[in-house]
Amino acid sequence: RSPGFAMATTSPSLGYGGLFLNIGGALSGAIGSFYSAKVAKINLEGQAFLADTNARIAELGAQSVLNQGQQEIGRVTMQAGRVKSAQRVALAANGVDLGEGNAAELQASTDIMKEIDRNTVEANAVRSAWGYRTQAVNSQNDALIKRATADTISPFGSAATSLLGSAGNVATSWYQLNKATANSPSNG
């Protein structure tokens, strides 16, 4: 070794500088870990809030579809009533007995068609509402997962882990500084 190199590696003032840099780096890393974890937790909580909002919106969509279905059922029922009423008037005007034969079958067919249309509208509304409610459940589950994940994040724990991870570097610098100080000419 050259004398300049030995002096540079054993100089106590350089050792203190390295030690303070390691301590500063450890503190900086711990602070960075703390705020990084804090931001991650806040982001997850915000995403959970949005997922809850999406679930409420999906449920409102389901209710809207069901209400529209009920209105459509009312329209179908009214239209069928008009058709049946017109049939009865036309049959009665021609002197046909409304309770027997073809007249009774025609009215029964009208009632059956009304029920088929009514059931189709209701089934479509229920199916659409089910889709919205499935979205709502998925959003609620997403919110639960995000909240659970956020609850596992500890900014202080992240900072402590970072400090512990850096402790080895600080200890090495401290050891080298003590070794350099013990071997320095002023202690010999």
C-alpha cells in the first residue's frame, strides 16, 4: 500500500464523515420508508372509498332497472287491457257470446300473451338488476381487500425495518472508526 492510501483509510476524521453519512442515509431511508408506506396506505383507503361509491352507484342502477321494469309491466298490462276491451266490443257488436267458443278462446289468448309479455319484461329487468348487483358485490369485495391491505401497512414499521436494515452499515462504519482510532499514531 501507498502511504497516502493507508492514511486515507485510517484517518479518524474521514471515519467520522463516513459514519455520519451512514447515519444520515439510515435516517433518510427510514423517513422515506415511513412516507412511502403512509402514501401507499392513503392510496389504498382512497381506492376503497371509490370502490364503495361504485358499489352504491351499481345498486342504484339495479333499482332503476327494476323500477323501469315495473313501469314497462304496467304499460304492457294496460295495452293488453285495451286490446281485450276492443276485442270484447267488436265481438259483442257482432252478437257473439263472449263466454263461449272462439270468443272465450280469443280472450284467453290475449290474457296468455299479456302474461308472456309481462313475464319477459320482468325477467329482463331482474337479469339486468342482477348484473348491476354483481358489479356492486365485486366493488364491495374490492373495497374490503383494499382496506385489509391498507390495515397491514404500518408506516412506523416500515421506518423501523429500514433503520434495522441500515444498522449493519452504521455498525460497520462504527467498527472501522474505532479500529482506525485505536490504531492511530496518537493512541500508540
